[in-house]
Amino acid sequence: MFQPYLPAQKSPTEIYLDAQTGLQARNIAPNAEFWFGTNSIGQDLWSRIWAGTRTSLMIGCVVALVEAFVGITIGTLWGFSRKLEMPITQLYNVVDNIPTTIVLILMSYILRPSISTIIIAMCITGWVEMARFIRNQIVILRDREYNLASKCLGTSDYRIIIKNLLPYLISVIMLRMSLAIPFAIGAEVFLTYIGLGLPISEPSLGNLINEGRVLMMSPDLRYQLIFPSIVLSIITIAFYIIGNAFADAADPKNHV
């Protein structure tokens, strides 16, 4: 007969030894065994920073993709269709005048603090900048001779947008998306800093920086703030460099 697997129960002695080991590993400075040191409960900061970076990058990538999709769609319709120009302009004026910080704080109060809450809060107003930028570029390109000739030959608006307009904007879109990722990570850090971010049980760069901030005035424990801050800075600079490289590679002017 099939017997289900049951994890072995630890004896009181083993539990006591584990607790003693955790107490001995608290607040250990960086060394050969713990590269980034340990925190106040004996957790390895190297492992926590990797787990927190994964969470923060996931939030940043999802926010960047949603902002790009919504921003490109609305911006293209806003710049190409003269009938939709006025209503979308009014929508833009309303959303753009709502401070992003206020939206983040209100959404964190209304909904339960979680990854989905932060993503929703950032996406409510995050698409505005992308939409405005795409709209300005579409207005510049839509009345050029080759687009007017395509329209006179009966080419549909959808095909003109897909074939004639958006390919010229790939470099700009890549750059804006690469900048949206570190901005989203920075917003998550800000929310956690003011106590409205992810729960403490969810590892993220915001939680790690917030934990290290409390120990900032202690020289022996300052490493718990320095290492997460360095990782956040590296991510921000790396995405900026990668975005510029993708933008240059996708720019048609560089391949003439």
C-alpha cells in the first residue's frame, strides 16, 4: 500500500542546536563564508539580495511591458486619429495631473500590500509618458509623403501604422522601456521605505534597503545597507546602458 512521504520531525535537541547556530550567525561581517555578511537573525545577505533582486526585477519587467503596451496603443491612436485626438487629450490631462506618489500611496492603503498591488499602482499612471512621447513622434511621421502616398493607394490605417510608423520608433521604445524598469524598482524601494511596500516576508531590494537603513548609524552593521544599495545602483546603470545600446542598434539611421 502506498505510504505518503512525511518529513522527519526534528527532536527538541536538534531544534535547540539550530536556534543556537542561528544566534551565533547574527550580524556577521562579510567574510569568506558569508560574502555579504548576515543580518540580525542570521540570514545570509548574499542569498537574500539575490532573492530580492529577482522579485524587484520581476516587478520592473511586468510594469515596463504593461506601460509599453498601453502607452504605444494609446499614443499611436492619439497621434494618428484626428477624431480621437480631443478625448485622449482630455484623458491625458486628467491622468497626468494626478501625482504618481499619491496614486502609489492610495493603492497601497486600499489594497492588501503585495506584488500585484504595486504593479497595478505603477501602471495606472505609468503609461502617460510613453503615450505622450509616441504621440509626438507619430504626429511628426504621419503626414510624410510616403504615408500620404500609401493612404491614396488604399492602404489601411492599421497597415500604415504597423509597417510605416512603428518600425521607426523601435529605438525610442526600447530606450523608454529600459528606463521604466529601474524606475519601477525605485518606486518599490520608495514604498517600502515609507512602510507601504511589500510585506517583510517577501524579499525585495526595498525591504533589504529599509532594513539596512535602520542600522545605518552603526559602523559595524552599515554593510547591510551598502550592499543592497550597490546592487540597486548597478541595476539602474546597467539597464540605462543596455537601453542605449538597443536603441542605437535598432535605429534605422545607423544602418543607412
